[in-house]
Amino acid sequence: MALIVQKYGGTSVGSPERIERVAEKVLETTRQGHQVVVVVSAMSGETDRLLDLAHRIDPQAGGRELDVLLSTGEQVTIALLAMALHRRGCPAVSYTGAQVHILTDSAHNKARIREIDGARVRRDLEAGRVVVVAGFQGVDEHGNITTLGRGGSDTTAVALAAALGADECQIYTDVDGVYTTDPRIEPRARRLDRITFEEMLEMASLGSKVLQIRAVEFAGKYDVPLRVLSSFEEGPGTLITYEADQMEQALISGIAFNRDEAQLTVTGVPDQPGVAARILGPISDANIEVDMIVQNVAADRQTTDFTFTVHRNDYERALEILRRTAEELGARSVEGDPAIVKVSLVGVGMRSHAGIAAEMFRALAEEGINIRMISTSEIKISVVVDEKYLELAVRTLHQAFGLDAEPGEGVA
């Protein structure tokens, strides 16, 4: 008998009919002899509806009272799912985050979990009950309701699995696993049977929306096997675990991309110690996150060109700040381009193979795709290209590295 934590997102519980379907899935798992803890999100659209209500009352609504309001969405879902299980003769009990005692810090609207008291849940499981827990929420040391931020239900599920020593944490969503890339861009994208925590973290940070980064980090830290499954069709999904569990790791596991990039360049900056801090300091002070950075010293060795990327939503604000900084530094010019994208190869197999970057650059060059920036890590290579080349770049690399082939077939 295994202990399974299952998480169902807003789409999976978006209507009474879908909640009934979830109840059937949970019941089937119990029939297999497993103990089950279920974590659910609010019904799809409910959190947005509650936010809209709050902002009608107060456009600046936030903090403690917003958490009190938003936490009610999951409370509806846990009660309805418990009712559906009761009607099927399955003993079940629903709990809010506070009732389970998911203790968080006091950072309202983006709290982080500190600890979970699993005693109450364990007693229910031993008594043969299914435990249904509200995701996305907890309670601080002062008894205030807190919420974990968007996607917090994934984190709740993984944290509960870690606290309870669960055998597996299953994340049910509207896709049937993790793919080599977005099937909407590359129809030949293939579902992965397995992927490592490291690779999934990179994929999530680079734009893959299947899992929240915090949940993957938590799972990796506490060695919680994660499986992504579909709520709407049967299948094995994708298991996210440690590299050591695999006999042979594929060279490249996937291609991620991010459309929300913008590039900024300041040219003719005096090549002096501390100039990078003087450029990026005001950007950081404005709470703008910088992604890729490239610095090139000019032929005269007296000046440098400094290029970096930011989120596209921050482009205009960052451009304005950079112009002021450039004037203070006596730089030659400031240039910007919001029409760029980042495309990345991800795979722990890179560690033991040379020539991945060269093959990537060759494939893109053959399609006439110019690379504007490059960034590498041990298991990732990212390039910035013009936005108009996004789909062509993804498809080209997907084919070049044989990602449309079944494991063992190699590059076509």
C-alpha cells in the first residue's frame, strides 16, 4: 500500500461534472489499496473573480484581508469534492490549510511554507479516510490566513508529500505530461516518460508552464517523486525524479522558449571597474529583473558595450532608466528592442557530450537565423533571436537533436 498525494488544478475542478470525475479518479486510487491525500485549487476563474471583487471595493486591495478573501475559493472545492466522495461511499474529510496547520511566514499574498504538522492527516489516513486539503493557503504564527501566490497549490501538494513521506506526488492538470517542447509550436513534440528535477527546473524557469518553479524546487530538495498527469485522459504521464534513477540520459530532453523578453544596449560606456553595477543598480532598484547579460570591450580598449535582457513588460521603464544612467556615464548611445525571444536547449546529457553548442549554432545558421546573445550553464544553452524566428528556431532544433524520434532511435 502506497501513500499518494494527488493535486487537481482549477481546470480539473472547474465544474460540478469535473469534480465528480475527480472523485472517480480518487476512488479508483483507493480501490487499488492506496492511501490518498487530495490537494485542490479553486474552480477555474474563481480566484480571478474574487480579485475583481476586491479591486472593485479597493483598487489597491492586498495584504491580510485579500488573503482572507482569496482562500475561500479552495474552501468551496474541498467541500464539494468531499461531498462527491461521501456520496460514493468513500469516507473523506476536508481541511483548510489552517486546519492542517500548514505554517507559513507572514508575507501575505506570497507566503512561504515553514512547516507542516501532519499528525491530523495521518490519523485520518490510518482510519481509512481520504483527506482533501485546500491548496494555495496556510496560516502564520499569529493565526492569520496566508496565501502562497499563483500556482501555490502545486507547492502545497509537494510540501504535504514531503511532510507525510508520500511515495509519489501526482499533479493532475490539463496536459498529459511534460513534452520535448510546446506541441502548439512543434506538432511532433513528444511526451517524456521521465525528466530530472534539474531539467524540469530549467524548463519551468524558461517558460514551460506545466509546473511551478517553487514546487519543483521543493520536490528536489526533499526527494519527492513528482508525476504530471492529465485529468481528462488516461496515461502514465511524466515522472520527475533524480538522474540516478535512469540507465542512460538523453542528450537533450527539451526545448524551452520565452516570448516575454526585451533587449537593451548601452554603447560607448567607459571601461572602468564598477560600471556594470552603475548600469544595473538603478534597474535593480526599480525592482526590474535582469536575465541575460553580455559585455564587450571595444577595439580601443577604452569603452565597452553593455547588453542585457528584461521582461517585456518592464521594457519601457528600463529604457527610461538606462537613458538617464547613460547620460551620467557619458555613454555614446542607448538602443532597445522589445521584439526578441529566448530559445533554450535543456538536458543533463550535455554534461558528458561536447559540441552541443556548435551543433545548435550550425542548425540555426543553416536556416538564416542570427543569434544575438548566448548564455550557457551546465545543462542549458540559451540564445536570443528575433521574435519572427521563434517557431522556425524551435522546429529546427527539435529536428536537429532528434527530439521527435522515440528513445533509442537517435537523430534522424
